[in-house]
Amino acid sequence: MEDIKTLETAALEERAAEIDSVIETATIDELEDLQEEARAIGDEIEARKAAEEERRAQAEAVVEDVHAEVINNIESVEERKMNNMEIRNTPEYIDAYAEYIKTTNDKECRALLTENVSGTVPVPEFVYDIVKTAWERNEITRLVRKTYVKGNLKVGFEISADGAVKHTEAANSAVSEENLVLGIVNMVPVSFKKWISISDEALDLRGEAFLRYIYDEITYRIAQKIAEDLLDKIVACGTVATTTQVSVASIKATQLSLSLVANALGELSGEATNPVVVLHPATWAAIKGVQANGSYAYDPFEGLPVIKNSHITAFSAATTGVPYMIVGDFGQGALANFPNGEGIDFKFDDLSKMEYDLVRILGREYAAIEPVACGAFTKIVK
């Protein structure tokens, strides 16, 4: 008999079956040996089953321990995150963050945190609200779609395309392939900056008062400049698209009339479903004057939202070929990309104007904004 401990379990089971088939025909001398071998095989198989069951139980116990440890670690991380969320909104942390903005020394901020020893210093929550409010306060930037893609962003747009066709089953003619012409807008981020000088007294403001002072002023101005950059790019677009620039329709009108907006709407594509009117406040007043002088009940702005923006040239100041009104869908026709997020970076200079007791603060936002769809805008030119 072979050493049964060296045999595979399958071989043992096969030998047990073999013994069972020959045991009835075995001689008395053979019977005793076969019975002893059968018992040994049975004991070995049972021992192996018991050992396997023990290993399985131990493995399950290890898995349960690991699972419990993972859950505990997740709960611990979440608890630390919650602690940081609470900490960054405390007066102590807000004061420390204000000093960090002034000096770039983040030691005091990190000393208050429960984690993030080497990562980005968390911003107090109300600062995020200020930045968000700045974009919402500007009537143009709040309409524009936003992305947060690192580096340059290429956005494809349709210059021309064939429409769908009706095709009857088993028709003799094949469906014609679409003739599609695409262009690509290359969105290259640039720095939008605002530099202000504040007094030593303003710099001495602490905590929330100081942060609100600089964030309110600088963030609002940067958002305004980004909106103006988009208006300039819409004005610069030609009426025929190129492979790198979308088309913007143009209507020439040397006199103000109540039909200007209606005519502009007629030039938009069907995708421009939420158009607005952008014009100088003086132009708005002049159009309302035309309406009032004629006692017209007709709304010259076709019920659309009107955005008064002093960056666009007023009708009275416009020369030949200069746009004085834009009608279009900023949500469908424009895109802004913020590679580093919508936060504002600051630099302080307390030396250049120290003789005047002034500190210079530079705010910087890295962003790209472009018109990205043909037929989304119409400009009205003089």
C-alpha cells in the first residue's frame, strides 16, 4: 500500500472506490488488508476535509477583519474630513488663512488642521461663496458653460452638415452619406489679472473682513473682464466660419427700430434656444425712447432677457461697421475652461509703494473663454 499522505485526494477517492468493488470477491487474507486500507483512506479524507474547513474559516475571519479595518479607516478619513470642514469655517482658521494670504506662510493654518499636512491649504467656505457669487453677479459669465480641463482644450464645432433623410424599407436607392464639415476652436488659457493698491489700514483688517474686502473687489473685476473678453471675440467673428473660428451673423442697421431684435433672432440657428440681448445702457434707453415716442405697445426686445453692458459700444458712439448690439445664446454658443479651478491666486507687494503706506495686491485667474458654435449669435452693426 502506498503512503496515502502523498496521494492527491482524487487518487484516494479512486482507490476507495476500487477497494469497494473488489472487497466482496477478496479472500479472507486479502479482506483484512483491504479493510485496513479503506479505514486509513477514509480517515485521511476526513482529516483533509476538516483541515480545509479550518483554513476556510480562518480565511473568512481574516476577510472580516480586513473589511472591518477598511470600514474603520473610511469612517476615520470621513471624520477627519468633516473635522477639517468644520475647522476651516472657524474664526481661528479664517484669521490664519487671512494671514496666509498676506504672507504666504501657511504654518498656522496647517497647525489647526487634522490632516492635509503637505496638500493644498483648504479655503474657508465663505470664500468659495464669494467666488461663485462673482460669476453669478455677472450676467454673462453665469450663462456660459464651464469646464475644468487641464491645459489647452480643443472644441469641435459644425460648420455645415446634411440633414437626415426619409428612407423607405427596400427602396431602390441607398441612403446618401452625410457631408459633414467640422472646425475646431483651440481654447488656450491666459491669465486674467486685477491689481489694486490698498492702505496699510485695510491690510490690517483681520480674518473675514480682510478676505471679503479683497475677494469681493478683485474676483468681481476678473469675472467682468472675462465676460468682456468673450464679447470682443464674438464681435471679431466673421459671418463665414473658418476651420478655427465659428461664424456670427451680422445685420447692418444705421437707425434704431423696434424690429432690430426680431431681425437678429431670425439669423440664429435652431439650437440657440435661450437667447438674450446684450447692449449698452444708453442704447437700451434710446430704443425705449423710440418705443415711447411712437406710443407702441410692442416690446422691442421680444420678451428676451436684456443685459446692459457698458463694454459694448453705444449706438450713439458707434461708427460704420461697429457692433452696438449682440443677440444670442451664451449657454449654447460659448464655453469657459478653468484648468486650475475657479479660485483666485493672490500676490502681495508691500515695498513698491511703501512710502505712500500702500500695499499692492495682484489677483490672478487662469482661464480660457471662446464662442464655440455657429449660428449662436447675431451682431447688429451700424
